[in-house]
Amino acid sequence: MPTGMLKFVKQPRVTPDKREADARRHDFGEIYVEYDPKRAVEQASRCSQCGIPFCQNHCPLHNNIPDWLMLASAGRLEEAYELSSATNNMPEICGRICPQDRLCEGNCVIEQSGHGTVTIGAVEKYITEVAWQNGWVKGPAPREERGQSVGVIGGGPAGMAAAEELRRRGYAVDVYERHDRIGGLLVYGIPNFKLEKSAVARRVELLEKSGICFHVNFEVGRDASLAELRQRHDAILIATGVYQALELGVPGVGLGNVVQALDYLIASNRKGLGDSVPAFESGLLDAAGKRIVVIGGGDTAMDCVRTAVRQGATSVRCLYRRDRGNMPGSQREVRHAEEEGVEFMWLSQPEALLGDDNVRAVRALRTHLGVADPSGRQPPVPVEGSQFPVEADLVIKALGFEPEDLRGSFASPELAITRRGTVRVEFSSMMTNLDGVFAAGDITRGASLVVWAIRDGREAASGIHAYLEAKTAARPDATTRAVA
């Protein structure tokens, strides 16, 4: 065991310095500053190097966390980065936005023993930022060109991860993205205070330099059908994500100034990128000077309330029908939001939206948690006669997302889907019912985390590689061309 480890008994847990709430609530800069080298080494050295690494087991990517913490504690940062990036295509992004409190850090052995978890996410971010600064981050460089191509529909984290892995294996890769930038929700859904867009842009640039061809403003079904893309490529990956917002089923939902969370976040992010956003400039999607009510308790709701604070809202309230311990969003995000002045109204749900043309209030009622259902989750039960008003100038619905109708939009009615509307795949290969058509990410599992999308993209790339290898083996005339 290296002598530099197991310092959790003497060395307390210290997170990176966090900007004061009064300062950060006025801008969209990331709230944590970088670790200095000394502190990063100290915090990495707290790892207990336990025999069963629960941090690794609870990471969807199964990152080899104890080993790269050990290398970081020894100052061997280039090797630490190589090990970190061997299983993760975007460690600098996961280090910023993963809910580590629910995954690796939440299952850290020393956290369970009462010594405070290793700051895994912050060290991961530090290692990767040092790697970028020193030029250690390299794009995929195939040893040979295989002479086969793959089309990836969707430029979000699943599509980006798959594209990188396929390019590394020597495939020509074309990524088709309907928005005007690559990155999906990394660019348009997640605010800058959690993920600065420059971190995504440099990763996209690296992939582009490696030979991956990105086609933006390209909508499958409008610019080409799925059938036409299948004719262009040897295999197709569907990685579109899920963007169809769940609707709020209460009276008054059609009033003015009642908007979907994603529309609100996209407008804010586009404005931050310097785009012209008419709905923001008109005031519709700008929270400045308004009383904001966000309905929902997931990470998207947390992004909305914290964005509203930064836009200068008069007040920001979050209405959630369960209690704090049962909300799906990150507890860390809730703490940040509370520090920044957000008021959480737990065990409350909307009964109706009130107003004439535009919303002026939410009529809410209290709830209590009932008997757990078969999934183990307690349903919220309304308390009779507990109605109360919550004044609002803008109501943001953050209730989650479901899949769009891909069969219709792709002009591919034969594509098999599940009862939930997700694309049906054989998970051992990630192939759909259509030969050579694969799917990965939220479009197969439903709305989930970026880290799961990366994992799915990597697994889909392996499935596509196995499929194309088998096709090549069946053609004895097929050859690969060595890269000069």
C-alpha cells in the first residue's frame, strides 16, 4: 500500500472553495474554484484503498477510482488522467455535473464510517483540467481505417461517446444533430454555473479534429429519413435523447406565462452563448423582476430555480409534492439553491393555475406520503381542505421528459418501441429490431443521467463494432487500410 494513502483519519474532507452565495447569484460562472495542487493531493490521499471499492461499483462507468486517486496523491497526474479517461470519455464533465452524492461519493467506505467521503468528483475535475492545460488530452487516433461508416443520430453525450469509441476503432463517423451546436443537453439544458460551455466546446473540437464529421441543423425526417441514412452507412446509432416534456394536468395550464422547463433553460443558455432569443428578449422567458414558481423536484427543476435567481427574479419558489428526502434531484443542488435564496415548499402540489389571460397564482394543496407502492416509493396523497395560494408571474413546469414519436418523425413505422415509447433494444448488443440500427442513452432507458448516457454510448459502440466485424468476416474481399 502506498504510504501516501489512508489519510482520512488525520486529513479532514475539504471541498474546493465555493464562491459566496451573494456573489454567485448575480452571474452564471461556475460556483466552485479549482483545487490548488497541494489540496488536490491531500484530498486524493484520503482514499482508504478498500478491498471492495463501492465507489467504483456504484459508478455507471465503473471508473477505476481508487487507482487514479492513488496516482493523483503521488503527483502522477498524467497517469491518473490516462486511467480516468480509459473508462470515461468526458471525465471533466462528469466531475462537474454527476450527482456524486448519490453515486460514487455517496457509497464511499469512509463516508459510511463517518469520516466524510473522498471528494471524488472535484479530484476528477482537477486531474482532467491539468491534463487539458498540459496537452495530455488526445482525440481518438485509429491505427487503421476500416473502410466502413457509422451514422450517429444525436450529438449529446451518448452520441459523442459512441462517436469517439467508433472513431478510435477506425470507422468513419458522421453525427447528425438537429440543433445548431453539438452537445445536446450539455449545451442547451445544463446552466453555465454547473457546466461552462467552453468545457463542451473543446471536447467537440477535439473529436472534430480526429476526423468525426458533425452535421448540425440536420433533422432526421426532414433532411433525410432513417431509411436513407441506412443506405449511406454500414450501421446507424439512434442517440436522440428524450425531449418531450411531461404535461401538468390541472385547470389553467393553458394560461399565458406558463412555460416548459426546457424552453426556459434553452433560452437562457442560448442568451449566454450570444444568440438572439426573441422569447427571452420579449420578457416571456426572462425571470427578471418576476415572482417565479417552479413545479417539480428533479435536477431540471433545480437548474430552473437557480437560473431564475441569476436572472434577477423577485422571488423563487419550488413546489414539490413529496418531502426533501424523497425528491429525485441532488441534495447538493438543493443546498446550493437554498444558499442562493430559493424557497422550497415541500409536500405541496398544484391544484389549479389561476389568472385571466396570464397566470397570477398557483392554487396548491398540502400532501402527505402514503403507503409505499410496489416500487418502494410512497405516493403523495392530497390533504383535504388544505388549499393555499402561491403568487406567480411565471410558472415553470419541470415534471420530466418522455420520448418523442421517433417512428413518425423518422418515417420508420417498423422501428420497435416499448410501452413507455423508448426504442426497444437487445441490451447485450444495443441493436434494435432493425438490422444494423442501434440505440443508446435516454432514448432507450428514459430520462436519466449524463454518466449513464456515456456508458450506453460506449456499449453501443462495442455492439456496432461486433456487428460490423461479423459483416466484414462474411466478406473475404474486405480489407482495412493502415493509417499513414
